[in-house]
Amino acid sequence: MTVYGVPPVSVVGENYCAPYPLELIVKKKIKKLSNAQFEVFDLSGNLLLQVDGGVWNFQLKRVLRDPAGFPILTIRGKVLTLWHKWKAHAGESTDDSNVLFTVKQSHPLQIKKAINVFLTSNSKKKEPDFHISGSYTSLSFKVYEGRRLIAEVKHNFTLESFCKGKERYKVKVYPEVDYAFVVALLVILDENDTP
């Protein structure tokens, strides 16, 4: 469905697209040295998504779940590569036939954070379907489909929250944009920037 002449951006699923701008709060909690959890809330405090998986380990795997705990997306990263390549699979699958999108750094040695996202349906394209732009001084970034801004993420960093193992992000998702897809990109960029 097209709202205001703008085609929807549905990658994970149409049920994650709202016909209005959506503001989300993403809370990251590090539970142990090897486990971190993300929780995604709307401004009313309703839990929309959860993400669990390892941090600081060689099995770069995250699972995006609905509020009831059912898997929506499994995100896997390649270890020890300059290009920081990730694949997102539907559900809990890790089979290559279920890949929805791939995320890759635009260049291994870059001054400004630039990440490209390729949909599996357009695997023969050399141009990315989406582009993420940000800086290395913060985890804040913007997501574009071509020249169209579809989401903005602001990292609310404080030294106190970092020491407590808790971090917060404010996410603005534009109308008819898949917020589960945007959250998956946030998790991937957070993982890339974790030392």
C-alpha cells in the first residue's frame, strides 16, 4: 500500500510497517561478558521486539524476536574479515536459501562509516538497495533508500550507562518503513563497533 505517494519499504514483513512516523527506544543490556540483549519499545512503553545473542565472541549470531519470543530474523556475521559482512535470514534459519539481505562495509579502510545493504531479490545488482551513513565518533547513523531518508538512529551515550552495561538509542522510522529491518541494521552496526 502506498501512503502519500511513497512506496513502502518492507524487508522483514509488511506487519512491521506503520502508515505514520514511528519513534522507538532501543535499550541494550549486557548481561554477561558473552551475552547482550536489545529490547525495542514504542513511546508508550510497549515491547515491540527483542534481540538476543553473543557479544565479544566468535559466533556472531543475533536472533530478532517478537514480544512473545518467536524468532523473526537470524543475523549472522562473518568473523575475522575486513569487510564486516553480515547475512540476515528469515526466522531461525541459517540456510542460504532464506537470506533476506546482506550487509557489507562499502570499503574496508574508511574514514566515514558507510555500509551497504543488498536485498537477496536483487543479488545481481552492483548498486546497494540501501545505504547507511554515519561517523565513527558515535553510533548515530541514517539509513537511505537511494536518496530517500527512511530512518535515523541516535545513540544516547553516557559513560555511566556504558559502565553499567546499559545503552540507549532513539530510532525514528519514516512512514511505511519496516522497523524490524531498521532495528536489525542497528544491531549489526552496534556489533561492528563493539571492540
